[in-house]
Amino acid sequence: MFKKSICLSLAAVLTTVGCSSVSEGISNRLPTRDNSEPRIQSRSVNATEAPDVQALPVTSLPPGQCGMLLWTLDEREPVLVFRAIEGQGAEMIIEGQSTQLNLTSQSGESRYGITSTQQYTALAANADINSINVDAFFGLAFENGVYVENGLITLTNNQGWERLLPVAGLTGCRK
């Protein structure tokens, strides 16, 4: 009986030590977040050879204008990455630079002057962006707008690298 009790106690200790070392090993590999620093809006979304996208500082449409706002998730937090104004093109922050986009073609369903499929090029001559494609699927309507339930922004640079950003947002008009 005494041996059985020691064996069970030893097994419990080994299991506890083993579990804590496994969880310590996992937590040592996970990135830690320093909560003492305020979050900065202009952080990169997955830095690689593909075009990197940062958050836009302006989070609304101008008064009296219609357009589209699209967000992606970064660290479980929505980040505004795309803003299109009807008749004025669009804007994104790509590779740390504010990039104005020229609408080159559009097709599909239109809501509030914005279509479900759009193709853009960067206006800046020094931009390393070949094309930006936006595919949006409109969902539920609300007063002066409609939700973009899901969508995809595809950025392609001049070397052929692509960044695929799953997005959601809204299309509508601001009074």
C-alpha cells in the first residue's frame, strides 16, 4: 500500500512538472505583447517580400461622400487598410507610404457608387505596386449603407509577390 501511494505521488509530481515544462516551452515560443506601450496604428501586417500594408489613420468617409471602408484583422483587432471614395479613387498605406490608387476597372454589383469587383494601380511612379484588386461581397443593408460581409484585397508588386488580405467593412454614404 505504501509503495502504491509513493508511486501515485511520484506520478503526480512528474505529470505536474512535465505539464509545466511543456507549457513553459510553448509560452517561450509565443510572441509576447508589451502592454506598457500604446498601440501604434501604423504597424505592418505580416512583413514579407509581398507588399506590406499598414493601418490608415483616417477611419471615416468625408461628409457628403459615398465610399467603401475595409478592415482586416491584426492580433485579433480590426485594422482599417482600405478607403475608397466614389469618383476619387482609393487610398492605402503600402510599405509605410501613403499610396493613392487610381481605379482602372470595375465590375459586378454596385452599391452607393462602389462595385463589388475593383482593380487599381498606384498613382506614384516610384511605387513598387503593379496592381490592387478588391473583391467584396455585400451583405445586410443599414441606413445609408451596406455591410461588406467578406472580401479579399490582392496586392501584387512588380516582382510578382502577392499579399492576400481577407477583409470586411462597409459601403455607404456619410451625411
